[in-house]
Amino acid sequence: MEENRPVKKREIYKRVISFFEGFVLLAIEVLMFAYLWYTNYSKDIIIPFAMRGNWAVVGMYGLIVFLFTKLYGGYKVGFLRIIDVLYSQILSMVCANIVAYIQLCMVCRDYINPLVLVELSGAELLVIFAWVFICRYMYRKYYPPRHLLLIYGYKTPKEFIEKINARKDKYVIQDIIHVSEGEKVIKEKILDYEGVIICETKAYIRNELVKYCFEHSIRSYVVPKLSDIIILGAEPIHLFDTPLLLSRNRGLSGEDVIGKRILDIICAIILLVLFSPFMIIIALCIKLYDGGPVFYKQDRLTLNGRVFKIYKFRSMRMDSEKAGAQLAKKNDDRITPVGKVIRSLHLDELPQIFNILKGDMSMVGPRPERPEIAALYREEFPEFDYRLKMKAGLTGYAQVYGKYNTTPRDKVKLDLTYYEQYSVWLDIKLILLTFKILFQKENTEGIDANMTTAIREDVKKRVKKNEKPADFDETTDSF
């Protein structure tokens, strides 16, 4: 325990250090823009600003940069992988400078020369590279990977361990222990680690361990159950002096439904105007390749299990489903050359704009599943239908924070998180975050199958065999 105290003391200042790191980068970017503004664009104003007017323009640029960087996670140096922080920073800078150019054109009341702003972007790019690598070096030096104990119950945690070890720069699972070892043994082990992961255990065991970690100021990571996610969206109320958590479980309110529909129509019209030239080109390429139909229509499920026809650009051969419905696989030979390109850029989804205008889909929501595939999932866990409590979406929480091959169980958890935390602002955030994942094959927590775990060999064998006493109760809570 004595060895852990300096580490815990450093943890107190981690957020302070992160704040100053972000502040330094933002200050440099603002100063660079201020130099560009005073030496170039301020001269193009018909009526020159007073001092405060110039400050307002520079300050607005700083606000735009901060908001985009915050949205895309560009300041999460210790949380995201270095390549993802770099990608987020570059995307934030590009978006901010595009908005800044529009702002400058409005201020100057004319189209201005964008080359100077392009030069600024190049200079900012160099600063971003230097900042990311310096901050990452500092983070690794002062905050090495956290040594964790994994506690598991009724399900072998092999898949979860692979996910954790995809971030070996942040987490090191040094040992695992099955809940059958007993509460006393587990609590003694917990005290030897900087953090604990509680994975797939019964609720009463999990609750006891979480409270124990709280008492001893030990960090705990918990894999939530569906009931936990539902409770997260509950409203705290009081019955006299007794606190209660109210889960209304009745779906979106009337004003939420109206606001969401208005946002859907506005966004769909904007997308249709912006992408119509690309849609025409894609349609011609598909038709010229094999002479087959341009669009692909398929039954999908939306709100309350209603079946509708989804529209997509055809990306596979015309006989791709002669053997029955099946999900696309990695390196699927059914995908055409044109299909590979449009699928990699998610352009095959563009015709769903018409589904949104018709009201079958929303801009944001659970991705619509095929009825026959949903039926297979439902046999394994009936809770899969929880996704049908909201209208299907073009993008969604599971698309932004998951990936194509995210397990159905995790998709349900992600989609239910969206359902419980819904707001129009969350929709806007997810729409903007979708642009971040368009050019990423996986999300920021993708699994590298070649990575090895940091667990001892004897522990690996226990995980592989899933050893536990013969009398251990396999009955599980809802996942």
C-alpha cells in the first residue's frame, strides 16, 4: 500500500496537467491566428474594427477551435491512442479553419484569399504533431500503465481481456480471480492493485466489491448490465426524506419527438443537396460495372418492430444472397470493386436520406437490423428488442462508439445508453462525431488480434479452461 500512495497523489494532478497541456496548444493556435488576422485579413475590412472588435474575431476563433477539439476528443492524450489523438486534432483544426474562413468572409463582406489560411493550417499541423508527441511522452513518463486485477464470474473474460490489452499503454491486467475464490480472498487481493475490473458477476457480488473499492479509494471499472444502463437514465426524486430513482420507461416525450423530426428533415435536406452530385456518380458507376440495379432494397426493423424497406446503393453481386441472409464478412468476395470503395467511405448508406424524409428512419438511432437476423439474436437474448424502443437511425451511438463487428450484446448496451440519455444536443453531437469515424476502419478502441496479454502464463491457462468449482452456480443476471 505504501508504494501506491505516490501514484495516488499524482492522480490528483492529472486533470490539472491535462488542462494546462490543452491550454498551451489552444493559446499557440490563437496567437498564430491573431498574427494572421492583424497582418493580412484585418486590412480587408471596409470599416476597420476598434481594438475590441479585433479581439472578438480572435476570441471567436479560439472558441471554435476549443469546441471542435473538445467534441472530437483532441485533448484526451492519456485516454485515446496517440494516432487517434493526432487524427482528432487534425480533424478539429480543419473543421475550425473552414468555419473560420466562412466567418472571415462575413466579417470582410467579400470572398477572401484562402491561401493564407491554408498556410496557417500547415503551421498549425506542425505544432499539433509536436504537441501530441511531447504530451504523450510526458504522460507515459509520469503515468505508466495501470496495474489491474480482473474479477470475473459466469462468463470467460477472454474477449474482454483482448480488448483491454489493445491498450497496453494504459492498462496492464496482472492477474485475474474468479468470484468463487470467496469475498475474503478477493478483498485481500484488491488491496495489492491500483485498480479493479469487475466483469460479468452477479449484481450482489459486484455491489459489495464496488463499495469495498470506494472505502479504500481504489479505482474500479465495472462492465455494466442492461439494468445499470436503465438506472443511469433515471431521474432522482425524493419521497419525503427517502431518495428514489424514477425510470419512466415510456420513450421520448412529445417535444423530443417533434424536435427530433425537425432535426431529421433539416439534416436530410442539407445532406441531399451536398451529396446529390456524388450520388449521381455512384449510381453511374454501379450501373456501368455490371448493368444491374443501382439501389438495393431490404426489409429492416424500426420503432416498435415495424418492418420497412431500407434503401442502399448496391455494393454486392446481384446473386449475393442466393444462400440466404448473412452479414458481410471481412474481405467478402461478394462485394464488387465499386462496392469496396463506397462501403469503405460509407457512401452506400446515402440513399437512406430518402428513408429519413419518409419518416421510416431518423438521422440518429439504432442501426436497423434485418428481421431474420434479429430473430436469431432474440433467441439468444430477448433483450435485443430493447433497440426497437427508438426509430432506426442512419448513424447512432453504437456506430460512433462501436464498430461494424461489435457484438450484438454490446450493441444493445450502446443503443440503450443513447435511449436513456437522449437529447437533441446528443443527436447533434453524434452527427458531428460521425464525420470523425467516416475514414476510420474501426473505432478508437479497436482490437488488434496479434496483441498478447500481460497476464502470467498460469493465469492464461485458467482463462482458457474457464476453471471453477463444479458446484459453482451458473445462473446469471440479465447481461
